[in-house]
Amino acid sequence: MGRRLPRLPRDDRTPPGDTVTIDPNLPQPDAGVPGPGVDAPLFAAHLEEGLDNALRTFTAAGTIVVALDFDGALAPIVLDPTTSAMLPLSAQAVADLTTLPGVEVVLVSGREAGDLVALAGLPAGTRVIGSHGAQWGRAVDSPDGGTVLDADPVDLTTEQAELRARLLRETEELAATVEGAWVQAKPAAVVLHTRPAAPADGERLTRAVLDGPAAHDGVHVVVGKEVVEMAVLEVTKGDALVQLRSAVGAEAVLYAGDDTTDEDAFAVLAEPDVSIKVGDGDTAAAYRVADPEELSAVLVRLVELRRATSVTPS
């Protein structure tokens, strides 16, 4: 048996405005029907009423941004991050959204942007923001098939480059003492991953890294789910969304994510924007879904509403 989407306390009234033109023949949500479990197509017609109203208002805006985290949102969390993959329904919805007028789809992730494009199999033209906002680019067609990243350069000062090298060296030395832990080098950051390690060992290593390399001057630390990212540039997903909204000229932004780093993105959104927390935990998001399967249902509904709504992108 599936669950209805829980809603955080808030005022769910649709903001007034004369730009909203909604097809009256759209299927109406039925608050009495539970959902979605894994039956996302059924659930898409039975979204919790407050969220469905928010999606209707959002999709009626002229130019919109659909910004999505990858791990834990589009793709279930897995032990080996190199095997992560979008759920099929989410992948199809993302592909469909990229074809609709006035819709800018962007993946916003802590992952290195090139790795993200390789894993996600994104349609050409999809915008990608990696490393929590430090990397920007787009997926472009590859001569070998599929897509690859066409990235903007990440410029570091000499001091920042030296600090990154020091972080990498010291973190690798600490991680070598814990089986399963590994270290990732990004263009502007170093990341400790402890998910494969025994929980007690991972916690001990995390404390050692936070007390050691992460404590150096000029290091900006983000602690996520069994991840410690140490960046030499101060950027957040919230900063990225603000910059993206301005660059696109978006009238409304939707963002969905599951991790603590996504809270910076939720914090910069307000109606008619839509913020969706995936999973448990305290959040600034206006709405919550239980898992990536439920987010698939939201994305299916998003496609349905945008296709049926008369809009003229500005």
C-alpha cells in the first residue's frame, strides 16, 4: 500500500495573478486515493492537493526552471556511487521536460559535473551544475554516442590550487587507515566518502578529517550523508539557483533534493517557486515526498500539466 504525500504546515493558497491559464479538462487530484508506492503513473493523477495546486501555478508561468538533485532524488542512494542511475520514470520525465517550450531543466548536484553527465545519460542541451555550484556546463552530443559535459572552466588562484593539493594529500593519508573509505578530487574541492566503511570507522574518520584538513583556513566545509566536502571556493546550491534564475529570466523555479546541502537551495525559494524535500529530516522545503519513486510521480505530473497549460514564455 502506498502513502499519500505528507505536507508541511504552510499556506497552500494559489497566489493570485492574471498570467495563469490552466486547461479545465486536466485530471483533478483525488485526496481520498492513497499513493503512490511504486505506481507512479496512477499516483500522478492523485497528488496531494496542496502540492498539485502548487504545480499547477508553477507550470502556468512563462519561463520556468526545473532544478533537481541527482543522488537520493532522481536516483536512489546506492553503496557504490559509480552505479547510480535515474529511475526510468524520472529519466523519461526529465527527457520530456527538456522538449517543452519555456522549460529549463538543470541537474544541481554535489557530484563532479562530468561524472554526473556520464551517469545520468542526459539529453543534449541539459544544463548541469556540479560540485554544489562550482561547476557549470551542459550535456552535449558525443561523437561516440550519448552525451558528455561541455563545461565552463573553474578558475582557482595559486593559493587555492595549493590548498586543494594539500587537502587532497592529507585526506588521502587519513582515509588510507579505514577500509572502504575513499577520496574524490574535484576541480575546486576534495571529498571524503565513508558510506562503504563500517559505521564506527566512518564516524571516527569523519571526525579526524573535520579536526584536521577541513579546519585549515580558506576551506569551506559541507557535511552530507556519509560525505565531507572541503571546497576552496565558497559556493552553495542556493547561490547557484539565484544565479541561474537571473541568467534564464525564470518566473518560477522548482527544486527537489534530499540532502542537507539542498537546504541552501530551498532557502532561496518562495511562491510561486516549489521546493520539495525527498525523504525524512528537518527541512525548509514547502513540500515533502518519501523517496525517489514518489518524486518520479511529481515529475510525471509536471510534464502532464506543462503540456496542457497555455503559456507564452517571455
